[in-house]
Amino acid sequence: MSFTTSLSHTNRLLDSLPEEERERFLADCETVDLEHGQMLAKPGERISHAFFPIDCLVSLVASLKSGGQLEVSMAGNEEMVGISLMLGSERSSLQAVVQGAGPALRVSSACFLDHLEGSLALEELLRRHLYVLVSQLSQSAACAHFHQLEARLARALLTAHDRTRGDQLRLTHTFLSSMLGVRREGVSVAAKALQRRGLIDYYRGRITVHDRLGLEEASCCCYAADCEIYDQMLR
């Protein structure tokens, strides 16, 4: 992980704060370049920092003692990593691993909690963010039960595309299978179907989105539901 000195973009969640409070919070943040595969949190470990992605993707993964893993949420430039801090938990229940390299804002847990205690606007914003996360988790549970894999993959790719800048996504078979809770072979079949339709190009863990509107049409209704709840609560 390296440090950068200039910041051309910020996190969209923080952009929702009143200007004075946003500037005060940003003054205590440092900009770091996160690397693909970097572990930001492990289950049971103390959370040392909160992260606000700028142009990177962080996967939040639930792990079973039997070895199984399932991605339960994805944090990009509309979210934060470390939301459990506002609930009084200093330890992570999930694994947070970088899936898309890029810059993020980092603030120590102690400093984050100081700002949270002193800012009603920040507290209210993160409460609404938490509500969105819970709603999207519920939507994902229903989606996994009722919808076809190809449509679910389209939804996942749209979610990742929303949280990055540009049309290039670095998402391996292993990650996508964890994200969707299916075998890698199933991911291959679904990805090839989307590729045959000219919506994406998929090669060696790199996905290029060619037809955004077509991908939205291929997705299940859950993607639109995700966007609706976000717009209601955070825009």
C-alpha cells in the first residue's frame, strides 16, 4: 500500500455531508492506494481504520469454519468499510479484501469515532447508509433464491461498474463464484452467455463492459431495487 498526496476525487458518501463538516473530516483522512488482494479486515480482529473508497472495490466476505466463503456486500465509492464501528463494535465480523485496486481515504478508528460523536450530520448519514446495506442484503438473499444465474451475474457486474470509474473490471472466477454463491463452472457459463450477447468481454479475470444498457436489461429486477433504495436514502 502506498500513500498519495493529492486527491482529485472523493468518496460519494462523504460528498453528501455539509461542506464544513466534510472538510473537517477529510482533514483527518489520508489517501492510500490499495492493492488487489490486500486484506483490510479479518473476522474477529480489531478494526484499526475505516476506509472510504474513491476508485477501488472492496469485497466483504462471510467465512464459514468449514472453509466456505460468500461475498455479502461490495464497497465502492458510494460506501465505507468499517460501518460496524458506528454500532459500537471494534471488531470485524467479516473479511474485507480489495478486489479492485485503487485509491481510498483512510482514517483511524479512534479519529472516526471522535468525528461520529461530534457530528450529528455524519451520524445521520451513516445510519441511512446502514439502512441501505441491510435493505440490499435482504434483496440479495431473495435474489439468490428466485433469479437465474445469468441475471444475477448481470446485476453483480452492474453493481461493480457503478462503483468504479471506467469500463474495466478485474473480477476473477473465484471472486465471482464467491459473490454469487455458485461453482466456478456456473460463472463461466453465465459469463459466456453475456459475452455472446455482446454485453461484456471476459478474459483472464478481466471484464470489459461493452453495453451498459443491455446489461441492465439482462439483469433481474433486484438491480433497479438496489438503485431505488439508494436514491431514496442517500441522494
